[in-house]
Amino acid sequence: MARPWVGAPPDSEEREYPPPPPAGLPYPKNAPGDFYSVDQQCMLCGRPHTVAPDLLTWDLDGQGRQIHCYFKKQPETPAELEQAINALAISCGSLRYCGDNPEVLRRLHACGKGHVID
């Protein structure tokens, strides 16, 4: 249910509160597909890489420093799909899912990560 923003004028339009995270802004180097990293939201934590080393990688600057994570590959096997779901489960929120696979949706909701679904 939409509620007015705190401090908003009484005649302002109602908006979702809290606002949803931006969607549709994938990092440009993501492999095409349903799993993606949101541009400029990576915190460089490295946690998702520990559970999805086959799918995630780092973009590096000119000096070899990590500047952003992204999906270098989309999951193709059940084991890779498991990696992708586990990566989203421990992500800070910069990894997202925009697909419609019922099992992926169920699992993301079950682990409390429904907010990373577009």
C-alpha cells in the first residue's frame, strides 16, 4: 500500500515507501540474461564470488583494482543456478533477478530476498 513520504506536502501524490531500488540499470558488462548486477551499486564485498565463482567476476580499472562485480556468465546447469541463487542470497542487494522461473522466485522469497526480484 502506498503511503505519503515523511515530510511530504499533504497534497503530494502517494508513492511506495520505502522506494523500490532502481531496476533496469544493469552493469554494462553483465552477460545477457535474468541475473545481473546493478550499475554503481557494487560495494566490492566479494561475498557472492565465494559461492558463484563460475558466474561472477570483477571489472578492473586501468591499474588492476576491482571496481565492480558482474555476471560474466548466466547459469546453464542446475549447479550454476544454485550458485546464482546463493549469490543473490548473500548479496548486499546489488545482484538482482529479472526472470520468471517459479522455482527461482520461490527460493529468493524463501530466503528473504524477494526485494531483489524485478
